Amino acid sequence: MEVTVRLFASLRRHRPDLALGQPLTCQLPERATLADLIQAVLGPLPDEVAIMLVNGQLQAGEQVLSEGDRVSLWPPVAGGAL
């Protein structure tokens, strides 16, 4: 199956071949999980991914992906003072 992935902030350094904002298209086996996708795209870096969205919804690593899903991956982020 095919899914689209967008890497944000410091995660982009793992795929320097992608232009800013350019999505990555990945081919995965049926019933692949979000954790499987992260392994395929970033390798063994589970601590570097803190926020995982599938079709705009926050998900956990065990989420099973479907054909055409849009995935966004974010590293841990910190905000400024209020």
C-alpha cells in the first residue's frame, strides 16, 4: 500500500533529499503500523518522534495504516514562555 509522509522540524535532517514541505511517498505491506512506517523512513529512532498524526488525527505507534493515509511526524518540541 502507499502512504504519504511529511517530516517536520529536526526530523527533516534524516531525509535531506526532500525539499522543504515535500512529502515522501512510501510503499508498505498491508496491515503495516505507524511504528513500521517510522522504522522504514527514519530507522531505529523511536525517541525522535513525539507526535504522530494520521489524516490529521493524533495516533499511537500501533495504529494500522491504510492505503492513501497521510502521516505527519514531529519531534519533541518546546514552546516559549506565556
